Amino acid sequence: MHIPDGFLDPKVSGGLAGAAAVVLGYCFSKVKQAVTAVVPQVALAAAGKGAHSLAFGSRRVMTKFGESQLMRMAAVASLIFAAQMFNFPIAGGTSGHLIGGVLAVVLLGPFAGALSIAAVLIVQSLFYADGGLMALGANIINMAVFGALISYYVYFWLSKILTEWLSVMIAAWLSVILAALACALEIGLADTIAFSTVVPAMIKVHAVIGIAEALITIALLNLFRQLMPAKDSPQ
């Protein structure tokens, strides 16, 4: 799923990097609003957290929920990073690994979950050469946006008509298909491989990988909830 350098031309990789930056910026702003609160400077001064006895205006400060949410984001990102290190074999000598997008957004919410997946991809690209640096924007679009952010809303709407575990499994499977389709379209758009070849090949393999994604997601979701039960709803 990770696109290495050389598969996308500069125009495609540059455009996707810009799109990824815009989406991540929006996600960051939403998470910032969720984990902080606007507090008057006067109140901070009275509590000993302001520098002046006469303070005007206000500023954002971290809330208790925010501290808890950031800890959960770090824990989820670490869990997904570790889980992605294990590859499982697929027919024909290919292999796959967990994306973890649906796991992240179900535990953290859509925006924090997408940021966590993006953080994992950035670390993998910079320190482990897993996915090219020039293709980092494309990989973020594929796995953090399609595989996490958009897949959250698939899970959200499915959960209105289905049980949670079935909604998670279907959304996790579909997240792999969406990420694989986006990846195939990007490679085809860059004229690296023809659309008629890359799209069916990617969908066929990742339809199988998606089954493993769904099963692993359910298992890790239950494990994480036992280890770190949520005190508040994810934002």
C-alpha cells in the first residue's frame, strides 16, 4: 500500500502533498478545538497561571479531556505502528499489513484518528524508508484520508442500522478497498502503470487483505478498550 519514490511524477506527488497538507491542517484545527478551552486571562491570573494580576483577553489552555485524548492518540499510533510491522501472506507471494484507519477513528474520532495515521506514515517514511518521501502526501491521502477519515463516516452511517462490530468490520474492509483504489488511480494518473492493469490488480489483492484488516481491527479494538477505557466520547 505504501507508494515508494519513483512511482508518481512530480506534478501528481506535489498536488497530493498539497491536498494532504490542507486536510491535515483542518484535522489539526478540529482536534485543537476539541482538546483546549478558551479561558479568560483574568481567571488564569487568579488561579496563579497568569503572569499579571490585571490580565485582559483570553487564551486557549489544555483541558483534562485534551490531556487524556493526546495520551490516547499516542497510544493508538504506537499500537498501529507496531501492528503494521507484521505482514501476513496473500496468494501469489504477495503480503499485506494492517492499515489501522478504522481502528484509529473508532477509538479517537475522525480528525484525531486521521492525524494519528498520518503521524505513523511520517515516521515510517522518514526513519524506516517505508513509503517514499516524495510520495508521502499520496500515502497520507490514501491511508489517513480515505483509509481513516472518510471511512469513519462509512462506519458512522453503518452503525445506525447495524451492530457496532459488524459496522466496524465492513468499514475496515471498505477502508482497504478505498485506499487501494486511490493508490491505483494515482499510479495510473502518473502513467506508471495503465489504469486497466493497476486498478483490477490492486482491488483483487486488497479485497483479500481487507478481510484480515476487518478481523484484526475488531480484535485490537476490543483489546485497546480493555486496556484504556474511554472516559469521554472521542472528538
